[in-house]
Amino acid sequence: MSDRTGGQSGDLEATDRAILRELAQDGRCSFTDLGERVGLSVSAVHQRVRRLEQRGALRGYTAHIDGEQIGLPLTAFISLTPTDPAAPDDYPQRLQHLPEIESCYSVAGDESYILQVRVASPLGLEELLRQIREAAKVSTRTTVVLSTPFENRPPEI
């Protein structure tokens, strides 16, 4: 059952969903504009956004940076498979020092994790793979991204 602030995890009322939908489209939207878009006062929107942040439904605001513009045009996905299945599952901790890793996903299947990385060149990717294998003691399988028709799409809310 839902209350006015959204109720239990995964159970959001229509107004909270509308706020999340608007913020997913424009994370820099002012409370004034957001209020106009969802039909609430500025103070009501502010309270709801704060509650959405507190409960974890709204986890943050980010800038989307173009990798090519900053000298990191090559994106790849690297699948990690443990070389020793009995080894501790601490790969994210072993790899967190590598800034080229943008995302780390724990996955089901043959691989344990899939990493999304951005590097400057194929040589940079080769060096990163060496560092990953050395730090995590894993085998890797790499998929290089040729183009990105879209990414970071907000979920349907």
C-alpha cells in the first residue's frame, strides 16, 4: 500500500513518478520549473524530491560527458571470469583504483562481472586489460564498441 510520500520500496504514486520522469529528462530542472511541469508548488516539489532522495529512489544528478571530447574515444565491455572459482568474490574492490572503469556490473552466467571502460586507444585498452588481469587474477573477454546510437536512457517511469 502506498502513502503520499511513495510508500514501500518500488511503490511510487503518480506525482512522484512524474517528478522522477522529469528529472530523468533534465536533472538540472529548477524546483520552479519542476513544480510547473507536475502541478505542485515549489515547496511541495522540494519536499518530494528530498524524500525521493532520502529513500533512494533518486540517487543523484550527473553530467554526461562525451568521451571523444575528453580524449577517451574507445569504449569497451570487459567480461571477467575467475581463474580460480574458489577465490573470494572481491573483484570490484581489487579494480576500483582503475579510473578507466566507468561501470562494474555483477552478472549471472559464465562471467562474474562485466566492466564498461573508456580509454584513449587500442594500446590503452591493451594496457588496461593487463592491469585488470594482474589485479583481479581473472581471464577476460573484451567487446569493443563501434558506435553508440544511444546510452543512459532513463527508464520508463
